[in-house]
Amino acid sequence: MRPDRRTVLHALGAAALLGLGAGCARIPVDSGIDSRTLTGSSHPGAPYVRALPPADGATAQEVLAGFVQAGVGSEDDFAVARAYLTEEASAGWDPEARITIYSGSQELRVREESEGRLVLGLQAVAVVDARGERSALAGPTPQELAVAVEEVEDQWRLSEVPDGIFLSEAAFETLYSPARLYFLDARERHLVPDHRWLPLRRGATAVLEGLAAGPASFLEGAVGSQIPRGSGITDAEVESGADGTAQVEVPGMITGLAAEPRRLALSQLESSLRSLRSLSVVRLVQDGRELSLEEDGRVERALPGHRPIAAGPTGVISLADPGSADPPPQLVPDLAGQEIASPAIASDGGLAAARSLDGAQVLIASTDGSVPLREAATGTGFVPPRLDGAGWVWTSVGSSAGALLALSGKGAEHDAKVDAPWLAGREVRSLDIAADDTRMLVLSDEAGEGRLELCAVVRDAEGVPSALTEPILVRTFFADVRQVSWYDEGTVVVLGTDPGTGELRAQLQDLSGTIEPLPTPPPGTVRLTGSVVAETVWAADAEGNLRRTDGEGWRGVEVTGRDPGFY
């Protein structure tokens, strides 16, 4: 049930220019595609789209249209797009500064604002910054591009343009690929993904540059890296083997590291390269000799749990065999006789937590008796607790004072409040921490509006948390998000309402931007949870009815329970 990556190869807007009037003109955005393999410094097999140079005698409007459409041609530092600019404008233009992605289903429009100045209107749907971080807009958003034009040797040229390029959605998804740059969690036990969009033409070089430049802003301070910084790190040669395998020559700045940093750096590099769709099969080599990471030496990506659980009539029950005639087994002995809600068990199967039915207490226990049962927090309306792999139980009271609670499995003396100033004054609805023990989803209410945000936990080398980073907004395109949880390292399960009909909907949402709808949730659903490892999504209503799906409708089970989850 992992969302499919879309491979789109159609209308790119690199068409021959049409004659445009002097007032307001419409620019077609659809045309055929001319693709071939790039040579030189470009990655073998990367797609290529031919950009058209300025036509002799083109009008000022045609020159502006041609410049926008020439953003598909990146060869020789966007030489074709620069041909539409004056010499001075070309020298100051930075095409790598940003990418504005516009809707290919609507026409571009050019109008003359005043003598020597034109304005291009388009419907923007997303923006990608110089680091490859994509920000989706709430929907097609009108934007205007103002430029200056002048005549150079009887030919119109653009003398003033903003930095960056413009690509239709189809062009962008053809020339760029979602990728995950992997950094290290604070304890250097897990790889932490950082979602980017990278140009396929640059392949391994783009990955190395991204790793050397460091993580996205929301991960700063929460992750580490053993990839050295410096210009020499990008000296990676890529060759395609006879079997289609990409062979990457690892730069000497990595191969020359001491054994432990080298192991960590190679783990980062290998997983990052393989996340790019053109480099899914990769061999790392040094001087033609393969560099092999033993399975027990490789730092792995952190995957979610696959063992389903729920709160039964009492205690924490297993949903591993919901069709059995026998009562489901109890997993936490100290909670077996209690009515509880929102159970959670750590991925190693030890530490456990739950809420009281009224949400006024957070209970900590264990599956094997190693952690004595304790009432770790008492108050009003705690959100469902979530566990990380470092031994901490995360929760919050509904009305946040700008901090979350991190309750320790080692005892009350280690409990802490973890600063999150951006949450001050908000109503926290739910939270969920990823299997890498670093990234956290927080669903909150600000002035009556639900906000889903992604932040990271800052810890010391022992895993003790101290703060949450400033978050980034995750757009779901639901009118109201009811609940969210991790499905795998880069995809979340979202329950919300359709903005058009107000009906309950569910989806798997990849943090790179891809959305896959799930079957319409059963009426009354209050919780969804899923796992890519189990390839299953569970739903529960307030009456104790449990259902599950593998993507083809919902099936009921005989077991009664609440608040399903995985560990």
C-alpha cells in the first residue's frame, strides 16, 4: 500500500512560440516532448527536454513566453533561457534560486503594464527553494511575473527578471525526482530522512551537495552527519553498468575517514542515493573496487511497527489474530484488569503506556514487568501518549503552555517538560513520533483552525530530549484534520473531512507531496492507524467496532476494541 510515485512524461510547455498581441495574450502550455540522454556532467539516462531559443524578430511578449518555457533546458547553465536576456540581466540571473511550479491546465497570460514592462500571469501550485525543499500552496494561486524589456540589435530581450525558473507540473515531475537525504539521529542509531526534490540530470552530485550542505531547517540541531562539508565532497563520478546498475565513485573525503565515521557516512550516502528514482540500484566504489557495508554494520532506515494492538474491554490486547475463537492475549500484565484508552508499546516490545478512559491520567508500565506501573501524569485531557525508542513517553495536556511532556521509563525523577514555544496558546489534538526517534507530527488548533506540523526532537547523545525545533506546515488539503499517524518513514495516515462535501475521508500522504486516497472510512470513525510493514490500515469508532483494510474496502473483525495502533 505504499503510494506509487507518479512518472509523468507529457505536455511540457516547450512549444514553438505563437504570435501574441500587444495587449493581453494567452500562452499555450501543452506541446510534444523531445527527450534524449544527456551527456557531459549530467547523470546517465537523465531525461532531457529541448528548450527553444529566441526566434528572429520575436515580439516582446513572445520573448517573455519563450523565457518562461526555456526553464526546462538546464544544459550549460540554462544557456537557452539566458539567450532571452540582455547580457547584463543574464550575468545577474540565478536560475537555481527557486522553481515556481504552475498549473499546466490553465493558460499563461501576458499583458503590457507600461512601455518597456510586461507582466506574466500564471496559477502557481508549489514552490521549490534552492535546497530542493518543496512547499505546496493551498491550491492554484494567481501569481504575476513582472519583467522589463528592451531592444538589443533590433531584437527584444528581457533586461530585468526575477531569479529562478518556472515549470509546469508535468515538466517538473519529469525533470526532478523526490529524494530523501539521510542524516543521523542524536544517538547515531537511525537514519533520519530529509525530503527534497532533486534534478535528475545531476543525480549523485545533487545528493552529495545536499548532504554536504546539511539538513532542512526544521531538522537543524536534531540530527547529525558524518558527511564532510566542503567543495571536494561533490567530486563523484557516476557510470552505468551493463546491468543498469549505477556505479558511484565515492569521494576521497569520505573514504579517508576513520572506520566509525566512514561506516556512518557510507550508510548515509548509500541510502540517500538509492532514494533517487534514477539511482535505485547503486554500487559504491573506490578506485574501481566495491565498498561493501556489512548488514550488521549498516545504519538502517527506521521502519514502523507491524504488530497491531488496541485497548480491549480491559487492558492492552493483541490484534495479531482477530479471527481466533480465543480471547485476544493481554500484552501488558499490570494493565490487564483496567479500563484504558490509547495504548502504546515501544518498538522493542518493552515499555508501554496508556491513558485512563477520561484522559485525566497517563499510565506507564511494561510488557515484561521490568518497569513498575506508575501514574506518570495527572491533569485534564491528555492527548494519546506516544513512545519513542529512547525510553520516553510523549504527551501533552490539551491547552499547551508551549511545551510537551516527556515521561521517562526510568522513573519520575527523569520526567521533563520539553520546550515548544510555537505551541503556546494552542489546543493540542494529537502527536506522533516517527520510528527514527527524531521527527514528530503535531496536530493542534490555532484560533479554531487545525494545523498539522512537522518538527524534530533535539536530544543529547544519550537520547535525553531538551527541545522541539521550529516546525514546518504539512498541507493535507482537508477542511479539518481529525487525526494523523506515521505509516512509514515518509508517509502519514490522515483522517479528515472533504472540503467540498464535509464527508469523512482518509488518505496516505507522502511528505514529498504525493497523496493516495484510502477507502472512505466507515461512519463514526475516530481513529486510523497503519503500517507499511503490515500493509494494513485499521479504523475504530467510539462504539468499539474495529475494521481493517488493505486498500480494497473495510472488513470488520470479531474483536471489540478502541484506539488501534502498532508496535
